[in-house]
Amino acid sequence: MPFPTLQTLSIGERLRPPRVTGLADSSEAKPVPASADVAVVGAGLIGLSIAWRLARCGLAVAVFDRGTAGDGASFAATGMLAAAAELEPGGEDLLALCLESQRLWPTFRDDLEAASGIPIDYRDEGTLLVALGREEVERLRFRHDLQSRAGLSARWVSGPEARAIEPGLRPAVTAGIFCPEDHQVDPRCVIQALRQALLKSGGDLVENASAVIDQAGGRIAGVQVGDNFCRAPVVVVATGAWTATDDILPAGLTVPVRPLKGQALALRTDPRLPALTHVVWTEDVHLAPKADGRLIVGATVEERGFDAAVTAGGLYALLEGARRALPSIEEMEVEAVWTGFRPTSDDDAPIIGATPLDGLLIATGHHRNGVLLAPITAKAVEELVTRGEASGAAAGFALDRFPPGGSIQAENHGGFR
Ligand SMILES: Cc1cc2nc3c(=O)[nH]c(=O)nc-3n(C[C@H](O)[C@H](O)[C@H](O)COP(=O)(O)OP(=O)(O)OC[C@H]3O[C@@H](n4cnc5c(N)ncnc54)[C@H](O)[C@@H]3O)c2cc1C
């Protein structure tokens, strides 16, 4: 199987899936299956990972997406598996979940590449966080103390050591933290691979199919797509940032998830002469080199609802943030720019588990970590479906940690990553 060839993208165009030749044809409209053991609503990284895992257990799984698989937040993601770099004060429970998923990733990759025949550009060089100037060093030191207290293997490096790891960085880089376990994948390839693996496992994927929950007698009955029904005793809602906004959920069920806008862009480099060989974070941006030569620069963090506009301010901030660390970006071609909507819950952690409606499960709110958390989420949902409860860290991330009817406490702030 050749490595997926990328489409040519222009400024302003949404990021589209890579073209992959030789796959099972999924372009024709699929009928809605009359029944399934499990119906999954939403075919992003989370819904597809869950569906593939359940299909591998021998269950009849049908996945519905109102658009094209992956075309939500998942294609917008950079693909960092950054448990250590993402650690925030008070984030110990989430860290446990992130680390558990990070440990699952190598097996997830092996199984997925074997099942689909599609390489997913898993790169295991680690992540380098850098400080530019004295004030940033102090903040980076705080971050490193936090990581050390959490038992992470993040290593403090001097400016010269950071530049030895990444020689293209400016001399203004005065210190860094090297996170040896924070790797990355290409989410677009992961989506294609999941899609293919699901179909090969006998799962159904129905696109352009807006689904709503169907219930009867106080429990789940399946999903409704237009005039069609798919009967299913278990339904998993994995609709990302749209979970609380569409009429997907039964009346009275509140899920505190909102869209958190992120703008990002891709620069073109020569893959034989990469500008970077590790993921690099500054306070302003992250820079992620991909095997095909793209250098992803991301991402803004904006409370703007579902406003998909790519703005001059967003692009300017991303490019300036990148240039502060890596001067060679000035010569690079801008290949694509895009916007995505992180599904963000009131406590920035995912919501995985049962709901008050019998048979209805939920897997959403993955915020900035949906790629990282896809394997653990899929495992947890498989356990919920087959055994009735999730094991390990995932058990603590159910919907019932929020007050019933919990409101969305969005602050109107801007920022990065
Ligand atoms: C710019 C940016 C960079 C990011 N970088 C990273 C990163 O480096 N690492 C990381 O781990 N995470 C990252 N993330 C976060 C990550 O992208 C998300 O957490 C993850 O993609 C969420 O996946 P999902 O499947 O829940 O949602 P989505 O991918 O949004 O999928 C939800 C799907 O549900 C469908 N849907 C909605 N309503 C219905 C309906 N009624 N019926 C049927 N289908 C419906 C939508 O069409 C959509 O396809 C980033 C996000 C952004 C925006």
C-alpha cells in the first residue's frame, strides 16, 4: 500500500482527507442498515476508533456521520500525543488517562496499520518545549517542576542543548524541556486507516446521514436518519463539538460541551531537508513536522462558537509565533489554512460513559487531546458495552461528574494551542 498522496490545497480551503488509492469504495451512498448491535453517531477519530474496536469484537456496528468521516475536529488536529507537554496545574486525573492512552498508542498503531494497510506516520522522536527570553524561562521552569512532581520523564535542557536537538531554532532559545514520550501521528492518515479497518472488520459507515436518538419505553431504541431507522440496543454518541447543539440527544439530557475554535496552517518543506525533526512548542505555537514535508503550525484557542472564519489576526499570530522560534519559515510556502472546533467540556476533560437513558453511551469533550485519547476511549467504550463498566483511569470521566443540567461556563478569551 503506497503512502497516501496529498491533495493540493490552497489558502482558505478546508483541509480535506488525503487521497488514498486502492481502498474499498466508500463514495456511493450507503443505505441505513435496519439494525445493529451498536450504532455510533459521529465518525470522527473518537467514533471511528470506538466502532472499529467494537467491530473487532464481532459486534455488528453501524456508524453515522452527517458529513464525511473525519471532517469535524479530527482532520483539523495536528496529531500530537502530548501527555507530558499538555499537563496543566490540577490536571493529575486527566494526566493518568492521557498516559494510559499514550501507552496504548504503539499497539493501536500496529493493529491499525496491519488491519488497514495504511501507514499513519507515527513518529517517536519526542517533543521539545522551548523558552524564548528570560520571562519564558521562568514559566517553563514552573512547567518542568509540575512535570517532575507528576513523575514524568521530561528533561530540562539548556539553550545550546535545545539548539543541538533542533539546529534550526533561533539563538534566542534560552532553555527547553525535552519530553521523550510525547510522539505524534498524522490524523488524516489515522482517519483513513480507521475507516478502512472498520469496513474490513464488517462495520457499516453511513455518511451524509444526520442521526437523532430514537427511544422507546424509557430506553434506547436505535437511531433515526431521515425516514429510516436503525434499531440498536446500544447507541454511542460521539458527535464532538456538536453534541450539545444539535437535537441529537433526548430532551432533558444536558452535556456540557462547547466548540473551542482553533486555526492552524501547513507550511511546505522539502521532506529530504526537514526544518525540524521533533515537535517543537513555544509559548505561542506548536510546530509539527510530518513525513510528507508539511510543517503544521497550530493553533489558536478562541471562544467564537462555530465561527469557521480563518482570520488575518489568527494567521498573523501563528506565523509570527513560528518565526520567533524558526526563522527559516519565511521562505516556506503556505500550503493550507483551516479551522476546527475542539469539543471542550466544562472541566476540559473528556466525557466517556453511560447516560441516564438506558443503552445510551457518550464519548465526547476530548478538547485538545482527542487524538491522544482515541485508544483509551475506544477501550473504555468496548468495556462498557461488553462488561457494563470501564476499567482504569477512564472510569472517572463519566457524565455524572457534572451537576444535572450543568451550564456551559465559557469565558471569552483568546490564546494558543
Ligand atoms: C486546530 C486543532 C488542533 C488539534 N490538535 C490536536 C493534537 O495535536 N492532538 C490531539 O490529541 N488533539 C488535537 N486536537 C483535538 C482533536 O482534534 C479533537 O479532540 C478530536 O478530533 C475530537 O474527535 P471527535 O471524533 O470527538 O470529534 P469530531 O472529529 O469533530 O467528529 C464529530 C463528528 O460528529 C459528526 N456529527 C455531528 N452531529 C451529527 C449528527 N447529528 N449525526 C451524525 N453525525 C454528526 C460530525 O460531522 C463530525 O464528523 C486539535 C483540535 C484542533 C481544532
